[in-house]
Amino acid sequence: MSKTKEINNAIPMEDVYTYCIGVGTARIQVVKKLNAGTQVPVHLIPKPESGRVEVYTMDDQKVGYLMTSTENNFAMLKQREPATNTILDDAEVLKMLGKTPVDAVAITAASVSAIKLRLDMSKMPAVEAEASAAVEEVETPVDMSGFSKADEAEVKKRLDYIKKECKFPAKVAKNISAAFVSFMQSHSNIREFNPGFINNNGIMEAAIKNILCGNNLALTGPKGVGKNVLVEHLANFFDLELCDMQMSYDTAKEEVRGEPTFLEDGKIGVRLSNIVDAAQRASIINLDEVNMARGSITSLLHSLTDHRRYIEIPGYGMVKVHPQARFTITMNEGDEYEGTRQLNVAFRDRFHEIIFKPNPDSMKDVFMAKCNLNATDAEALAKFYKLIHASVYNADSDACIPDDYLSQRKFVRAGQLYSMGFAASIAEAFREEVVETIADPEIKGIIENLILMNC
């Protein structure tokens, strides 16, 4: 069981630390809880290069920092290697500072009041005024009028996702939330929100901002990193219809604009393409592997994807793009992807580009979500991913493994094999789904050796 002590009892604050107040959402929420008499568990993380111990909430939101005021304790912090930026748990920090180890620490209102006396009181009014303004700004409720109860509940789910999963600064988060609610005002019978994308590297933040700004998105990166998963997630998040089109060298102009057809009265008319038809509604039109299409095809989309937002269809007339329709394009780039070509610069410039990079640190969460694995098994599968990732991106490594062996799809299939009981262990599932499917004997041998040496 975790031992929790009040920070003013566990550490003699008046002798050792000054609590440095910052202005931010996390700090505001902590102070509110303190004023209500609630204890607040925190993590302590030493920063040797500055001689500080930073204070974070249990969900890793920065509150402020503690600063040593005795030379001995300062020297002990300095002994840590700054380059490693080692994160210690609470017990290690307190032990390092010569205090009684505890697993968690709680700041109380009493301790904060005592510490405030040690601050430069001349600066306190300005700090508190700024904090109060920030509290008012963060906590101003978003106007939810106009929604049915069911739709309001779905919008709130999405707002909660923005708050918890996206790392927007407080002021930006407020503006994002207001813009999102405004975007959703025209929607009714909003479908259930089912988060399907594990956010990392600021991808979801960039996507949300640009869709609310009316921009189209270009998603680039190796295969199997979640580009199409993000598109599906965004369609669900913004309650938009999804129109998917697989692009190729053989994609014809009729598939982009439309084609002649016989009408019911026997006359010849025009049947709009799925792309143009969907563009008339609140939708995401996703052009998958767009860099496999010829330039003469992508050029047909110029007026749809720039400020004009319309297209002239011969024999039909002008079709305008719906205000809430957005285009996304996905592509794998590199010589190893046969059939791909450089996109026309003018076409590419019509999209905000989001570059996907494999993130080994997020794989555990991905495998838990997609494979129905528990934390231990997901971590075991993520270890295999991290081994290959390290070999792909380690310039000093003798193992030359292409990045296409980092496809999440293979690892997810391995996890599913194990979770369904079709493999006796994670290692067996990984070998069956990943290792045994490698055609190149050299690459296969390298990966097998990695497993033998590290597992």
C-alpha cells in the first residue's frame, strides 16, 4: 500500500524548500483543491542542472517546483548526471535529499500558506492577479445551448477528450473548445464517440486545429503507423461522413469528377463521382495513397481543395464544397514504395502536412487498445517493437533494417493471435506473425538474433 504523508510533515519546508508558484491550469486546479482542504498527491522530479525538484500531478501536469535552499542538498542534486535527466520516484527523491522515503507526497493548504511567507511578497499581488485571471479564463463554461441532451452528452465526451488527451495551453484549449462546440452546432443525432487513435507527437492537436480552421490534411509516413486510423478517428470525433477512395496509377478522371449516365427519362446526364458527391455534405474525403495517382488526376482536385472550394463538372455545372467538408490525403513516401511519385508542389501546398513517425513509447497503449491485451502482455509485445525500432534508427547499429518492418499492423495481428488464445505466448505470436513472414533471409536473421540477444 502506498504511504502518503503531508509534504510539510515529510519535509521540513521552512528549512529546505521554497514552493515556486506558476500560473497554469494544473497549478490552478491544485490550489483550488488545497483551498477546499483536499490533499493533492504529486510526483517529484529532480532537475540537477537547475538545482530544482519539479512538482507534477499524478497525471503528469506540471504544477511548479521546489527549490533547495541548503548547500548540502543542492550539492546532492548536482551529483546527478544532467544529460540523463533521470526521472526518480518520490521515495528516491526524498532518500537522495536525506529524508524519510514515502511513495507519494501530498501538498496541503497549510503547507502552501506557510511557504508563501518565504516568497517575495511584493510580487504576490501580480502573481495572484494573473492566476485569478487564468482561473476565470479556463473555467468559463462553453455555451452548450441548442443541443439535445443526447447530443450535448456526446459533445462533452469530445471536449473531455480534448482536455485529457491533447496538450493545448490553457488559453488555446479554451478557444479550441469554443470553436469545436460552434462547429458541432449544426449537427444532430451525433453518433457515439469511440476514440480509436492513440495520440502522440502532437498529431491530434495539429489535426483538430487545422480542421477547425478549415484546412485540409496531408498525412505522410511509413506504412502501418496509423494514418488511416487517424482519418477514421477524426471523422468520428467531428461527426463527419467518411468517403474513402483508394488512388492508383489507373485512377481515371471519371472517378474524380463523374461520368455520363442515362437518366430515368432516357436522357443523358452526369453521375457525380463519390468524391464530388460527398464534398457537398459535412464529410471527410480521404484520398488514400494519393501519390500513386498521376499528376493529371490530382490537378482536377485543385479547385476543390483551395480557397475556391468548388468544381465545374462538364454537362452538370458547378458543385460547391460544403463548409464542413475536409479533404485528407495519405501517402507512403520513399524509393521502397513501388509505384509512388512526387506530388505536384501546387497540389501539396493545399494541405497542412502532418508527418507520422513511429513512436515506440506509445506502442504499449496501442496494443492494449487494439489487441485487448493486459498491460504486461502489451509491454512484452512493445519490447519487440522497440528492439526493431532501435535497430532501424540507430546509425551506429550493424543491423540494417528498413522502416517498413515497423508496420503496426503486423504487431497488432500478433497481439490479436495471442489475445484470442491462438498462440501460447507473445513471443510465439510475434514469431509467427512478424518473423516468419519476412521474405528476406538476411533481415529475418537479423531480427531473430535481436530476439535471442535481448529476450
